[in-house]
Amino acid sequence: MSTSQATADGAVPMSKLDIRNMGLITLGHSLTHWYPATFFMLLPLIGNEMGLNYSQIGFIMTCQYAAGALSNVPGGMLVDVWGKKGQLMALSLFWVGFPYLMMGFSSQYWMLLICVMLVGIGNNLWHPTAIPLLGSMFPKRKGLALSLHGMGGNVGDALAPLAVGALLTTLSWREIVVLNVVPGAAMSMLILFFLGTMTFAPKSKAKTSVEVNDANIANTANTSPAADSKGQSMRSYVAGLRTLMQTPGLFLLTLSSGFRSMTQGTLLTFLPLYLANEMHYNVFWVGAGMALLQLTGFIAAPIAGHLSDTMGRKNILMVSFGMSGVVLLLMTFAGGSPWFVFLIAVLGFFLYAARPIMQAWMLDATPKNMGGTAIGLMFGMQSGAQAIAPILGGIVADQYGLLAAFYLLAATIIIANIMVVWIPAHSKEDSHA
């Protein structure tokens, strides 16, 4: 699998339309992260109101991630076959927000579980749609484009805890989740209006006669540059799926992304609980701590994305994973001290630097007309791994204390890094460009 040594050389400059579309997609991505980040902040309050232990709180997130895992691969198939990405992104934003309205009126634990499962389905429809779309729009700068997209997620993750922390001084958690449906519905309408009927194709320079002939042949096979956004026949899809499954290193990269997501999912579930229950921070300072995690990730994303475009995905990814493991181990020794808060910031920088790199690496090795399915497989594995991690973390926390869960986090990111070592670094040219 290629580490994509391609640089920005030869890339077509971004037009005003490119900038607008990138802005809309990035803003939409921020909301897909806003909603889970909102819920993480409310978990301590929900747990107290319903009398839940750490295992039961972890199981809430397990249900959300399990629903996402089951929906990711079918969602990716839908993207590649149907191809109407603007409409699918709008549907995702509406779907992820609406269950919060029902959550506000949930009085039983099982009702809450149903709501979070619906959130998981809607939230995981976004990535198989938006990520291949950006890869086709910016084929020479996938790492940078996806890091900008990832920065939108960091913004949502950072602002949600601050906003919720402030709102909780005057509103109940139930009132907040009811109001929370508004931003998703509004952004869904914007995406539908501006992007709902548009098709996208990769930027390209003027073609020679040979390149034009090659493009005509590609059109006949329904794998032209625009095929990614216009859809394809089922026969073409099955042929592409067979090619995708033969991609060197695909399984290891997908599995590695799953272990990294176990780290992230468990961290986001139990870090606010640790800050609230063990360090006795109020809701505002818990929100500030969670925002700090995302702020440094926001800073790291474009740096890591650009470096991965120029120095190779594998090298940057191994540094990111390795440093994340070291920081998590240090956090177990710094628990309860100001150094713990400092390490939250350091962890955010290295942990979130990896996210766009893995996505770009997957697109590098994926046939262009199979981008949605490939990202669906990756996020399906991530959601499946995240479904296991919170319940395991809850069991560890109930038995040995919350800080012990950070040993589990360190172990999962170390395993992810070991898998990256075994992924072939130079097996084929960039197939998504």
C-alpha cells in the first residue's frame, strides 16, 4: 500500500467554488462531531439522574458505536452505487440531530439506548460520503484536504463542551438536547440547497490526445473521474469490490484504525467522568478540559496532513501513534495533578493528527469508484472497535478505578502502531488520484 509520496506539485489551484464547497463540507463535518461531543459532556449528569454505574454508562456508547458499525458498510455501498453525495450528507446531518429531540423526552434507560443507536447510524453516514468526495476534488492534496475536513471535526468537538458547560448553568440536560436538534436541521438544509444537485470530479490539467483517449476508455468502463459522484452499475461495483478486497495492506490499515478508535472512543467516554468525579471539576472546567484536547488536535491536523503528503503517510502515522502511547502512560502517573491537564493537550496533538492521515492513506490505495465502500469499511471497523472499548473501559473502571482505564487506552494505541509497522510502504501507485 502506497504511503503517497506525491506532493502538491501539479495540483490545480482552488477556485472560489472549491473554497465554498470545502467550507460547507467542513462545517457540516463539525456538526457530526458537535453532537457526540455534546453527549459526552452530558453523560455524567445522565448517569447521576438514572443511577448508572460506569459499565452501564459505557454500554450507552457501545450501543451507539455498534449501530454505526452495522450501518457504515451499507452506507459506503449506497454512496458508491447511488452517488448523490450532497443529498446523503444532508440526510446524515438531519438524522444525527433528530434523535436528540426524542432523547429529551426519554425516561427509561432502554429508550435512551434506542436514541443513541439512531445517532450512531446518522453520524456514520457522513464519512463514506464526504471523505471520498474530497479525495476526488483534491487528488494531489488529499492529506491536506482531509486534514482541513478533520479540523472541522475538531472545532465541533472543542466548541460543544464549552457551549454545553455554559448552558448547563441555566438549562437542564434535557432542555439542551431538545434545542440541539436545530443546528443539524439548519445545516442539512444548507447542504441540500448548495450541494444537493451538484456533481464533483477531480481537478485536472489540459489533457493530451493520449490522455483523452484513455479517458474515453475509462468512461466506457464507468470508472471515469465523475463516476465516483454520479454512481455506477451494480456489475461495475462488484468488479470494483473484488479489486478492493485484493488491495495489499487494506485489512491491516482498517484494523489499525479500529484500535486507534478504541483509544479515542474510550478516552472521550471516560475523560469527562475522570475530570468530574475524580478531579472534582465543575461542568464548565470539564468542558474546558475536553476543548483543550480538541484545540491541540485542531493545530496538529493541517501540519500532519501536509507532512504526510510530502514525507509519506506511514512515517507520520507511526510517530503519531507512538507518542500517543507514551503520553497515555504518563497520564496514569500524573492523575489528579495539573500535569494531567497539560498531558491532555499533548495527547490531543498526537492522537488527532492521525485521523486524516489514515483516511488519506486508505484513499491512496483504493480504486476511485470504490472510495465510499473503502471508507465505509474503515469506519465500520472503527465503530465496531469503539463499541467494544467503552464497556471494557467501564468494567476496568468499576473494578480498579477510573485512572486504570488509561492503561487500556495505552495498550490499544500501541497495538495500532504495531499493525502500521507491518503495512507495506510502497506497493503501488496512488490509485485514487
